[in-house]
Amino acid sequence: MSSLLPPLSFRCRRALLVMAATAMACTPLHLSAAPRWPEPNAEAEAEGLSPDYDIFITPEQRVLPLNEAARLATTRFRGRLIAARLRPPTPGERDRGVELVHELRLLTPDRDVILIRLDAHDGSFLEVRGAGLTRARRSSGEK
């Protein structure tokens, strides 16, 4: 049976042998040098999530869940959540170190719409605008 490739020259065979020997010499013979996986996230387990839910996510990278962002907004303002989405920060927000924004819209009892922008990592209020803000604002002791 003939080969489809032409025969290799002596220099090519020698180069292949040197590369193979180098590769074998650099390969670890035991698994102790293999990288270890990080331990499962105990915080995720406490929240009822899979133990390996976000083992590669640092606390600074975690995004505030939508229900928590809605709770923050409705704790400060009266109204019903009618829209929510994740948005990139504006240039001014980015200059302050914000990486991701929850943008929420509330319909107030007076039928006004309030736009609320929260930092998606720590929940701080970035911007609140709309008609009827003063009437929609909850007092400190009000639920």
C-alpha cells in the first residue's frame, strides 16, 4: 500500500523526534501538579442554589437580583413596578465606577411614571426622575 505523503527527509524525521522527546519530557507524570478547582460557594448554598453555582464569580461581580432591586425601589417610593431591565452605565456613571445598572419604572398611585436607576452590584440609587416624585416618596417610617 503506498502512502499519499512523500517520504520524510532525515532532517524532518530528526526534528519530529526532538519535538516528541521534548513534549514527553515536559509532561508531568503525576496529577499533583494539575490545577485545583475552587471550593463550592457557601454563599450560593445558603441561598438555596447549586453549590457550584458561581464559584468563579467574585463578590464585586455579583449582580443584585431583580427582586432585590425592586424591593429597594418600592421601599423608597410608592408604586407598582411596570418595567425593569439591565442597562449599561452612562458615561458619568461609568466615571464613578459603575459597571451595570438596573433601570426600573414605577407607576405611582397618582398614575405618574418614575424612572429609577440603581447600581446593579451594590443597589445604590444613581438617578430618580419623573413627575410626582415628592408625592411618591415614602416617609422613613412608612411601609
